[in-house]
Amino acid sequence: MKHLRKILACACVALVFATPGFAQGVKTPAASPTQIINQDFALSSISVTYSRPAMKGRTIFGDLVPYGEVWRTGANSPTKIKFGEDVTVNGKAVPAGEYALYTIPGKDQWTFILSKKLTLWGASGYSPADDLLRFTAVPQELPFNIENFTILFGSQTANSIEVQLLWANVIVGFDVKADIDDKILTSIETAMKGEKKPYFQAASWYYEKGLDLDKALNWANEAVKAQPDAYYIEHLKAKIQLKKGDKKGAIASATSSMKKAETQKNPDYVALNKKLIAEASK
């Protein structure tokens, strides 16, 4: 009898823990999955952490997300945006760091808010006293619907990038810029005093920015001497020569670069050099 009671007790325990209410380690998909997007930008990076709710047949803006009210810009915790260096956001100065990104959607205008308070859930407890800055943007209508709330990085240059928000048939965004020119020029000046001089990188930057092309050409020549088989360096030299108006020199450099690219089986640079030669031959 004692042995039977022990068996029944064990069976009851097993039954209890087998029921759904006591299930262990069960995981189901999140209703609004978290996404983290990272992008190399300027001299550092920019990242966004946010949740992605779905439309699910609902009317979003003006209904699920009311007009004129502070929105967490997604679901769950407020969206976070992190800048790896000092930037300007829609022309307003923002120090490097992480901020909560709130918005106030409107039919014709959105207000964006960068808040220094990172620990809230949703918009509960939001206070304008924690704002770093506010700015406005005009939304645009899409000809189709985006099912899940989406944040992405749009057009990008060396020192600017677009941050875009899309959901339902709405797209709205803002520009981020970084002042990097002076920093790079200073770093080039410092590096040129060192033992390993960054001739190619310095020449590339001067060419792209239209700075002292004589200096850029001298650096390109030094880079070619250091790496005579590097067709991409000689192609840069050809571009600088063409920009300086030396068509004959540009054709000679591009022809040499093209032959090296052919030998090393790089059709992309073969095509680039052919295009440059054609342009210089006009």
C-alpha cells in the first residue's frame, strides 16, 4: 500500500508539470519583433533599436496611433537611436550618445523628439523636461502599404545620411550630418609626419573634396611608387590628372592601370579605365 501511494504521488507530480500552465521553456514569436540596424557613418556609426508592430488590417495613423499624441515610435520600449560622434539632426546639434526617439504623428506634419530618458516603457512617464531637442518633418504618402513598422537608412554620403520611418502608407524621416572635414584634414596632416604615410587615402580625399590637386597628384605618385602593381592607385592618379586638365597624362595613367587590371583579371577596373580614356580623348 505504501509503495502504491508513492507511485500515485509521483504520477500526480508528473501530470501537474505536464499541463500547459506549468510548461517550462516555451517560446513563441514576438508580436512586435525587435530589430537593431547598424550603419557605418562618417567616422563612426549610427544604430537604431526598435520594435516592429504589424498593421493586421488595422487603420494605423489617426486611429491605432492617434494624431497629436506622443508615440513611442514602434512598440514596447521607445525606439533608441545612437550616434557614434557629434552630429546635427535636421540642422540641430546633437552630442554623441544614445537617445529615445519619440514622435508626435500628424496628418500633415510630424514632430520628432530626442529624449535623454532611456528607461521608460512606451510613452508612459514621458516628460518634455527630458527632451534634448524637437524638430518637425512633413510625411509623404506611399502608393502601397508597409505591413510592419520599418526604420531604415536611406541615401548616404561621406558625412550625411537619411533616417526613414515607414508604416501603412506613410513615409517620414530626417537627415543626420557630421562635420568631419576638419577632423580628416587634421588626421592627414598628422599621419604625414609619421613613418607610414597614407598617400593613397590622402590623395583620394583631396580628389573627392576638390582640394589641392597638385598635392593630391604628388601623393598619388608616391603611392604608385610604393605599390606599382596596384591598378586602383594608378586609376586614381589618372582621375586626378584628368581633373587637373592633363588629358594626355590621364590617358597614359589609365592605359597603364587598365593593363594591370587585365593581368590581374579585374574587369571592373578595365571598364573604369576605358571610360576614363574615352572621356579624356574628347
